Amino acid sequence: MIGSGVASSTYPGYASPATATATALPGGRFEVSINATDIGTGARTAMLILAADALQVDPELVEILIGDSDLPRAGVAGGSSGTTSWGWAVNKVCQELAESLLAVGGVDSLSVSMTVTANTSADLKARENLSRHAYGAQFVEVWVDMDTGELRVPRMVGVFAAGRIVNPRTARAQLSGGMTMGLSMALHEEGVMDGEFGDYGNHDFAGYHIASCADVGSIEVEFLDERDTRINPLGTKGIGEIGIVGTAAAVANAVYHATGVRVRDLPIHLEDTLVVR
């Protein structure tokens, strides 16, 4: 039995205060420092792109310094807020540095370095009281074995309005990874409670199952061109969790389409899909 399902996705556009420092060096190079954390999401590259854009220089002239507690303080990598929080501070400090350089005749006129520091705390407090979110829709195709109840998901498609996409390559990787996590949530991941000891009985990957390569079929990710300047000056929104949000519901809806069985607890078990014939 083959079914298709769709679910909507939404995730808040969080941001936290951050401080960044930008330095113009004699000779035309720049250093931008912020204690951002790159946990594999491409934060260093995103900050480089935003800094070069604000300074209006070639990215090869900019060095990004992150991941050190001696650097200007910034928020954690969480809540899909990293690029917005850090990037806001980087954009602000680089724009201020560019204006300061313009006032002295440009970077070529420097004989000593020039450093500017900026913080976004006041900017965050001054924002309008609005509900800020990223949005999406996720579609899946599900195959259900009529004899065993076994599930296969050969195709997933996600379409997202997530503001300005700073780095399309890494953004697409994040969202396809998030959709894989959502698939894992729908079909595999389950904490089994030990009733006698009141603790989880599957603390390892032998007992706690996650999606493997063989479980993941085709994943397509598309972005809608969205310019939302009231989210923040950059127009960026989070692209981490929203890839997960909606995927599991789309899988459950596809199972319902294929079998007529409405499953409301995750993960979906084989026995849930077996229909009395």
C-alpha cells in the first residue's frame, strides 16, 4: 500500500544578545572575533559571508575568529538561533567599522589597526513585539507491506520559508539532516522505560534505534525567496529544528492515507499498521 502525506512546519525565530569585535589591519585585511560555536552547522562560513558582505570586501580578506572564551561573549548554538544571534552582531560591528574607515579615508590609509566593538542587547530590546517564525511544508511518500506492516519512506520533500539563506549549500544539508531526524522520530526512536527500576532500559544504540542510510530515500529541499526585515536586520531565520518539525506528522499522515489507520503515538510500530482484512 502506498500513501502520501503532508504536514506544516513552524519554528520560532529566536535571537539572543551577542558581542563582536572587528579589526581593520594595515594592508587591507580584517579580523572579526565572536565567541560563536560551530557544531558542524557551518557557523564559521556563515559569519565570514556576513562579515564580508557588511564590509563590502572579498571574503578572502576576512579572518573569522570563533570558539574561544577569550573572544567577545555570544550565545550558545541552540534553538536555531546561532546564525541570527551571532550574525546580527557581526553585521553590526562590520558596518560600524566600514563607516569608521570611510571617515578616515578607507582601509588603505591605515598605518595602525582600527578596532570596533558592537553589542546587540539594546537592538533586541528595541524590537517590535511581534511573533517571529520560520515556516515550511513537508511531503512524504510511504510504502506499507500489507503482510508484515513494514514501512518504507522512499521520498521526502521539504519546502521552507526561512528568511535569508546565508549559505544555500550548508542550509540544504541542515534541512535534509533535520528531515532525516524527523523520519527517525517517526519510525525508530523510542525510549523504553524499565518499570521495575524507573529508568530507561535502552541506553545504547543496540536498543535505541535511529535511522540509518538504508532507511533514508530521496530527500529534496527547496527554499522560498523570503525577505523579512522585521525578523532582524539580516532577515535570517533558523534552519535547524524546522527541518525536523512536520516530518513525523507527514509520515503519520501518509500511513493513514495508505492504510486508513490513524497513529497518534510515535514511533509508528509494525503492528500499528496491520489492518484486519
